[in-house]
Amino acid sequence: MEKVPLTVTGAELLKDELKRLKSVERPAVIAAIAEARSHGDLSENAEYDAAKEKQGFIESKIREIEYKLSVAQIIDPKELNAEGKVVFGATVTIENLDTEEKSTYQIVGEDEADIKQSKISVLSPIARSLIGKEEGDVIELETPGGRKELEILKIEY
């Protein structure tokens, strides 16, 4: 079974979502099914069909989150002996040497990646090129828009 890297924050968010699904969503859909059943004939009961469909979705989501947590390798970059290098979970500030544009990204697991929150997947080309590098290093990255040179300005854990 392959372990999936996850930040401490990402694991907490998954645990919170699982708790919400089990303690709020699941009981609510069970109540909706009971209410729909009380209306009689189930063969033409749209409320019952919708509630059963929602129940299936919730149960599927619960199983998915439980699986992700069971195969998760929770990594706290503060506890790694990174020695100033870019590692999983690190927040990296880079500068595009052509445009002088600065960007800050946190390297996270695939499920946590959200570019709007400046979180990039450890599997992304930019993250793969940053891993193991240090402040001041310049990396070359091939993008659809052409070759880019990026300098690592700051690494935070």
C-alpha cells in the first residue's frame, strides 16, 4: 500500500470533514429518508429517491476520507531535518528572473493542492524542480509558455 503525503493541516481538515459527515450529514439524511418513507408509496416518491441518492454520496465520501487517512503519511516540515532545503510542506518564495515577479507557494499533497490558496502539489513540475534546493538557488523550468528561470528567495517550514 503506497503512502500518500499529507501536511498536518491537510490531515486535520480531512478529520474535521469526516467528523462533520458522520455527525451532521449522515443523521440528517437518515432523518430525510425516514420522513420520505412516512409519505407512503416509495415507488413514485422523489423525496425518498433524492435522500437515498444523497445517502449514497455521503457514505462514499466517508469511505474515501477514511481511506485517505489510512494511507496518509502525515509530514510536518518543522520536524524534518531539512537543513535549509525545500522539502514537502515547506513554503517557498520564488522570483521569476525574467519578469521579476515574486510568488509564494506551499508544497502540499495532491489532495490539498489549491492554486488559489498558493498550495501546489508535490507532483507538479515546479514543486519537483524545487525539492532539495536551497535559498539562492536558480532553477530552470520548462513551461508551456517557454523556459523560465526562478530564484529561490526564501524557504519557511
